[in-house]
Amino acid sequence: MIIFYLGLILFIVGGIGILIAALRTSLLWGLGCLLFWPVSIAFIALHWSEAKNPFFLQLAALFIIFMSTAN
């Protein structure tokens, strides 16, 4: 159960990292990512160099979450 929460915390940290990268790029990107989640996907695709590290952190967190729930 602790591993699940660790993955969840890492996932949230990755999301905050994407939001910070979007805000550094532009206030409109940041607000779009904050208010409407498909904008985050577009931001990751269009600004890969800024968003790749938080994106990979979220992927690793999803792996941890899925592995912790598998029996």
C-alpha cells in the first residue's frame, strides 16, 4: 500500500512539473494545462524538450501504481 501512495505522489509531482514547464513557456499554456487537460497533451507534444522529464516521471509513477495493485 505504501508503494501505491509513493507512485501517486510521484504522479502528482510529475503533473506539477508539467504545469511549471507550461507556465515557464507562457502564461496561456500554463492556464490551459491547469484548466483543460487535453492542452497538457498538446503542450507535451509541442514542447517536448521542456516537458519530457516530468512526462517520464509520470510514466514511471504509473508503472509503480500498476505494479503495486497487481496481485
